Amino acid sequence: MHARTRPARRLLTACPSRLRRADEAMCCLHGDKTPEIHRKPARRGDFGWLISLLHVHLPLCLSEREIDLFVLVESVNMSESEKELGEQRDSTKKKKKKKKKETPSGKTKKKQQQGERREQEVVQREQVEEEHSDSVVLRGIFKLGKKSHDVLLTRTRLTWTPITPETPTTGEACPPQPGVLLLRDVYAVKVKRRRSAGQESGGAVLGVALFCCRRRGRRLEQDTLQLHNASAEHTHTWYNTLKELLTAFSRPRYLKVFINPSSYKKESVHIYREHVAPLFKMADVRTDITVTERKGHALSVMKECKLDEYDGVVCVGGDGSVAELCHALVLRAQLDADSPEKPVRPVLPLGIIPAGSTDVVSCSVHGVRDPVTAALHIVLGHKQQVDMCSFSSLGQLVCFGFSAMFGFGGQSLARAEKKRWMPTSRRREYALVKTLARLRPEDCQLSFLPAKTSTRNLSEHRDNQDLDRGPEETWTTNQGLYLNISIMSIPCLSPHAPRGLAPNTSLANGSAALIAVGNTSRSEFIKHMKRYSSSSEPFSFSFVDTHAVSAVRIRPRSLVGWTEEEEESEEEEGESRPTPIIQSEGAAFPWNIDGELVEIANEVLVRYDDKKNLRNIIIINILIDGVLQSETGTSLMIHLISN
């Protein structure tokens, strides 16, 4: 019984004589001596009949105090429906408690979780459809494989969902998952037709084929989505709409292509014809091809051709060819801007198809050497910034490049160049072994400007770059014997160095990595070199110093160069000497700049500082989520085609 009725019960049980008198008075009022006729059968807890009786006889038989108590009883019993609701609440609470006490089994939990996941997926799919319903361009039914699908086209994506009956007979509980293809990954659309053997045009329409790329790790692979529909009108409507939507993306349509036939294994022409040209043709990209005949040929062509006709420049070759074209683009931009001393940002982007021996530029940007991946990056118009530096001597510009090595790296390349008649692999092995056997340090003065914003992207300090470096520049100078000095504006990844020769630098942070290897024993130097090909840290040795720099100056103290004639006459193979061998006066020092041998007799200044107009930034074609903004200073746009 409800708690509010307890005072009434106590009151009734305490006044039995008064109840009898009230009952008798009721009988007299109606003139009947059998009170049971006028009394309703009382239910337990039902006192409504008593309240109606008391309304008549309260002044006769109750005091004021008792009236107050019975008024309370009336207020309680008049809310009979309220009491029933309270009982229902109590019963529901008891049921809930019983349910909580019952522990569900593991299968029940899994079913509940699966049901919740399905509901969430349905809700998410409905939300996605609602978001894109306003921008729906086309909707139709196509066959994908053997099943019909509801295909939805927006300005950014293509989605398809299998058409299933409302009551599926298979009993599948999971709703069909929709497929999604982003239009930014589509590089060509074609009408699919059935043609007989020898037929070159016409044929029955079968549907629309979308040629796109799929990411497999760091590689991009070609893929095709077939939308089958026999209606010619329906198919052409979708074809024309897709072509119109793809034109909204910024992609090259006319490219100037340079092929270096003398690159590694002389396979560049074959690589272009087999892997790159079909993709360009499929994407409706026109090309103007030049096969270089000598060193500097690309530079001479770039100075004369009309660059405003092209949407970009493509290089098929190794790192040397890439550096030459970068140098040519910067110089051409200087000529067009009538600024022979100040580097100017080129307008055209540069794409790189890897066809060299190491391809450190393409590997650094994409992480893998693959001409198909590179070509897909180009046709899709992906871009990425990459830092570039300038090399000058005595105030004269030598070249632009990405990396340089002085000492062991330059000496080994000089020896390899003198054995061009050898196969490439044998020539490289010979040069490394010979240079290690004749390991000699270089006595030089090494000066550098530490980079103040080396850990930030260029776009973050674009506006404040001139403020970071004041009018006075504090150079840090070290003097001593060095086995090798490397300056690298990119990580320089390669198959021989998976982590890169400069793993601590990035592509576009506005600084370079300076790695100075001091004089040490041959065995310790070999240990240092071996760690580049493993997961161990190559810079943990005490004789190795690394710095993030914006400028480097290397001044050989002897002011004499390096020649191999004297070394070939020596036959001893002892440990490395503590002092360098003095060569004949006037000879040049070998430098390895992007895999090309450059001999310089005097000090070399390598700069990345924008204030001196000697930094170059390269925009490279790469698959990323967004396009990085260009930095102030000289920048070169490059479409890189290798991953």
C-alpha cells in the first residue's frame, strides 16, 4: 500500500465507534434500516465511499482536529490514478533491478556490440549521404562485376552501393558497405566499347572506365574501375560529366621531357617508353621530347625554348641530370626576370623519372624508386617543396644542387670517373676500395652558420625570415683534419642507405645538414660507413659532428688540390696518416655534387640563406594530403616522378 495511505488506516482503526455511528446516521438519512444496501463493496485501500459519507456528517461527529486529518485522507484517496502510477513505477524499478542482477553471457554481449556497430555504420552512412546530397551531380545504376550498384557522383568523389532486396534471402545481417573513389585519384576517363578484331573505332557501348591510382605502401599502382551500362546516352552523360569535373584539378597538359640516354645502365629511353609514355597518353598529356647528347645540352635547350608553352619540365635520368635541369630552370628564370645575380623562382615545375644509379632526390621525396609511381604523381599534379642550395667559389656561382661531399666522397667519385671503361657496379666497388686503402684526411678550415629555424617548415617562418638573421652573422669556425664533409639539404635516401645519409633533416625546413667526420682510423671510419645501411645510429661516434646550418664555408688550408697520379705510384696500405699528403701546387679539389664530379681549387661557399638570395626551393611532385606553400626566396617547382 502506498505510504501516503498509512495515516488514514491508523485513523480508521483508531475510531471504530465513530464509524458505526456514521453508518447508522447514513441509514437514517435514507430511511432504510439495512445499511449494507447503500454500502459499496470496499476494496483494499479504497476509502472513497467513506469520504463521501464524511462530507455530510463531519460537522456532527468530528472535531476540528479530526477534520484536518480526514481532509488529508481525502486528498490522498482522491488521487487514485496517481497511486496506480506509483505502483507501476515500483514494479518497473523491480524489473530493472532483476535485469541488472542477471549477467548476460559473452555471446549476448557480442551480439549487442555488433548490433550497435551496425546501427552506427548505418547512421554514419546516412550522414554522409545527407552531407553530399546537396552536391550530387549524377546518380545512376551500373554493374560492377556481376552485381548492380547504385552509383552516386559528386564534385569530389564517386560512391557505389550494392542494390539488395528489402528482405534478403541470404539472411545477411550486415548492411552492404559502399565503395568510394576520390576524383583527385582519377587521371583518365574512357568509354568502354566492344570491338571486333581489327576494328579501330566505333563499337557497342559497354560503360565507363575510370583509370585511377591506388596506394600500396609508398608506391602508387594503376587501377581501373569499370562501370557497365549498355545505354549509350546514359554512358556518354556520365563520361562528359566526369571529364568536366576532372578539368577542375590543376594538372599538366603539355610537358617538356628531357631524357639522358647515358644514365645508369643506359635504360632511361626504355623506362620512358615502357612505363611513362603510356600513362601520359592515357591522361591526355602531350609531350615535347629531347634526348640529350652531351653534358650541358639540357641547359642550352632551356635557355632558348619558349617555356610559357609548357605546363612543366620532366627529367628522365639520375641525380646529375636532375641537378642540371634545376640549375637550368633557375638560370632561365634569372634571365627572364633580368636578375643575373639574384636567384628567381622558376614558374615551371620539374618532374623526375628515376633512371640513375642511386636516385637520392626521388627516394628522399617518395621513399622508393619506381617510374610508375613517379609518372602517376606527375599526371595527378601532386607537389612538394624541397630545399636546394647554391655552391659558389670566390664570389662566382658554380651550380645549384641538393647535396655535396668533400673528402672521401669526392675522392672516390674522382677515381670512379677515371675508370669509365669499367661496368658501373665494378667501377664503384673499385673506387670505394681504392679510396679506403688510400684514406687521407683533408686539412681545412670549416665554418658554418647555425640554422635558427631548422625544425620548422618554411611556411611557418616565411614572414619572419629576415628578422631571424640580423645584419651581423656569427660564424662558427673549426680547423683540423677531416676525412669527409657532407652538406645535404634533403635526407638523401637510397637503396644503399634506407634511412638516408642525413636522416635528421627534412625536405623543406629551410636548412641543411652538415656532417663532419674527423680524422680517425680506417677501421672506425668503415664502422661509421656501414651504419648507414643498417638501423644503427651512424653519428654516435666521437669523431662525427652534425649541425643544422644555413651556410657552410670550406677553405682548404694547403690551398693545393688532389691528384691521383702520385697516389697510384704509392703501394703502401697502412693506417690513415695523421697529416694530409701535399700535392702539386695549383691542382683542384674533387667535390661530389649530386653524383657529379666538380673540381674546385679554392674555398667553396654553400648557402641556404634567403637574405643573400642563394637559397632555392624545389616543388616536387609527390603524393601528399595537401600542397605546401612556397617560401620566400628562390624556389624551383619540380614534379618528381619516382617513389
